[in-house]
Amino acid sequence: MLFNSHVFLFVFLPAALLVYFGLGHRGRTREALFSLLAASLVFYGWWSAGYVLLLVASLSFDYLLGARIASLASVDKQRARRLLIAGLVIDLGLLAYFKYSGFLVENLQALLGTHWDYVPPRLPLAISFYTFQQVAYLVDCYRTGHREPSVLRYGLFVTFFPHEIAGPLVNHREMLPQFAEPDVARLRSERLTVGLTCFFRGLFKKVAVADVVAQFANPVFAAAAQGVPVGLVDGWVGAIAFSLQLYFDFSGYSDMAIGLAWMFNIRLPLNFDTPYRSASIVEFWRRWHISLSRFLRDYLYVALGGNRKGRVRRYVNLMLTMLLGGLWHGAGWNFILWGGMHGALLVVTHMWTALRERWGLAPLGQEGRWTRPLAIAATYVAVVVAWVFFRAETLEGALGVLRGMAGLADGAKTGLAFRAVWNDDLSGFFRAATKTGVLLAALPVVFISGGLHRWMGPHNPALVDDTPQAFPASRWGWQPTPGQVLACAAMAAVAILRLSEVSEFIYYNF
């Protein structure tokens, strides 16, 4: 089931809200939470009922194992450590089997020059997300000796449907206390209004922007995958269009997830904060997929030694972290190369920053009036080039697009990016012009717009830096005024009318 589908919007969500708050109104909070858990399992099972059993088995195993690890953490650290390692091997082994076995077999066959029939298993939806969330829980049970006593709340922490499929990667410390609030199932009209506003804001981004600009990117990458030479203009239009598609797709999903959770009185962590306004790759990763960056930092980078063992080791740890972060996104060399590119850019940025500090120079991007805009532009170009590997289905396809962007493709066809939108049929002129206008307008928007938390101001429904934070009201921010209500209603109407052209969110595939 997709957030941007009729069945979710007009059947599932109203039913889930009605049952949840109906039980909460009667003071039956535990039953309300159970109904939310059941709704989350139905939401997941809509995709594949069989894999609901895998999800339930996984969370049951980790809940019981976490309880055992926590009980031993203060009395028998060695035994607790062995149980933790066993749990990590099982959790990550299960993820590796479903997500990476086909990739490993394919490369092993190429290395050995052999061939045998192997059909990789179907990838369970969201297994990367719920595996990492539970890995963090087990590690913290070992570190702190504390566990969650309620299996109901633990089940909701893992399966809560607003974040279940594509994040954010929530941490048990920020979620479990919220489910334990005595009035968590009490209806609050203001939260429902704010949640719906955030949801339709995200839905509009997805269906009215991301899905539109995708029509300029898809033909370019499809042509490159088939070996068709890509020209200079088409290469850059395709790459920039994909960067905008991914931006509004992921930003839209993040807004929708936060809005949905807030309707149920739950705050999710901010996962997206205008990353294309970053003046360095370091800043980019503080703004892009914030929850994944946090997980990689706290449970991988720190475990590898972080920056505690010297500068060279720090750079090696950064590179390993980003390579594994790339692999987390998908089983393919393109994702590994994408992660490696970002790892290399992070290392170079940290090295350059260290040199500037040694020379007594101002921080990167703060030397003068124009240095930050130039740094933002340079960072964006680097990110766009790396996105080519992220988007292309094959390494050859990625290299084909990059050759076009460098103007090195011989015999390149022109107009690939616009051919699917513009045609000789004059009746479609207005539609094509509108789509082109969306593409042209989207680019400056990503550099000047504020994040959801700033737009909502004092009504911010997200956790920022792990805590609820209100922000000052702004002139262009959201306010419950008649004009704002009409604008939001128009945005919602456009989004709903475009639901007939539904498509998956990109991060559903990870």
C-alpha cells in the first residue's frame, strides 16, 4: 500500500484514525495502541502477507534477545557480548540473504567463470529499515543494560506504519517513551490539522513535482542503458532532473511520514533539511537522510574507532562507513561507487578543513560574500554527478550519461530529455509547457526554500536534534489563516487529482 494511493487515503487512514481515537476516547489506551499495531501490520501485509510472518518473527526474536542481553549486561558482560554478536549475525545475515545473495552469486560466477541457476529471493519490503532499527536496539541493550518491558510498544516502534516502509530510521530512545504517554490516544484537533497539512504538502511534492520532473530524467537514463550516446545538454538535463526528482520524492515522503505520525500524536525525527543548500559534502550529510547518517555515525563509524585513533584511521573509517552506506541502499556496484564517491569527498573536505585551520583561515564557505553561494553550487554539482551512479541501472549506463555530461559522446542524439514530454501533437502543448515550467521552477526552489520544521514554525511536528523544538513564525510560514487554508486546500486538490498517475517512492526500493 502506498501513501499516494486512493485506498490508503480514503479507506485505510480514516479507518485507522477512527478506531485509534475511538478507543482512546473511551480511555482504552492499550487497546488503541494494539489497533495501531494491527493497522501497521495490515499496511505492511498489503504488499505481501507472507512476509508479515518474517517481520513478526524478527521483532519477536530481537525483543526476547534484547531482554536477555540487558539482564546480563551488568552481571556477565562477556556472555552478553556473545549474545549480541549472535543477534547481529542473525539479523544482518537475514538481510544479506534477502538483499545481497543474488549480487554475491552473480559476482562469484563472474570471478570463477562458472554458471549455475540461482533465483534470488524476493526482497521483503523495508527489511533494511527494520533490521537497522533493531540492530541499534540490541547494541543499546548491551551498552546500557536497559530494555523495553512492553512487547506492544516494542512492536509499534518497529512497525509503526508512517515510518515502516521508507524511514526515517527511528531510534528506540525517541519512540518508545512516546507510546508510553498516558494520553497518546487522545484526539487533538490542532495536531490532526497540522498533520494533514504536512501530509498533503508532501503528497503535492511527490505527485505534482517529483513525478513530473522524472519524465525528463527517465528517457536519458533509459537511452544510456541501451547504449545510445547521450549529448551534453541531455546528459545535464537528465542528471539535474533526477536530482530534483529524488529531492522532491524523498522530501515529500518525509513530510508525509511526519504528518501521518503527528495525526497519531507521535513525533518522528526530521529526516530532510534542504540538503542542496549545503556548502560542503559534510554539511550535505547533516541534511540528507539525517536518520541514516545518525545510524552510520553512532553504530558503525564509532564502532570502527571514529576519530579516536588518529587522522589516517579517521579517514579510513569514513571511507568504510560510506561504502557500506552505499551498499545499504542496494546490491550493486553502482551503489558502492556512489558511496565511495561520497566517502572520498568527505575525506577531501575534512583534509582541506584541517589545512585551513592550520593556516588560520576562515571556515570553508565563510571567507567572503560570494564564497558560500559558490561553495553551494560546487557541492550541488558534485552531488549531481554522484547521483548518476545512484540512478543508473548499470555501470555502463552511468558512464554513458557521464560521457554525455562531459561532451565526450560521439554521434549523440539530441532532445532525449524532452522527447517524451514534447511531441508534434499540438493538443498536448499546454501540458508539455506546464511540465517544463515545473522543471524550471523546481531548480531555484531547492536553493531558497526552508525545511518543514521552519515552515511550520511554532507548530513544528518533528523531532529536531532528538528533541521537540518550536521555531519562530515567519511571514511565509504556515499559519491557520483563511488564505493559508485555501492554499493548502488547493494543493491537496491538485495532489488528489493526480493520484491516478501513482508511482512508488524511490526509497521504497531500499
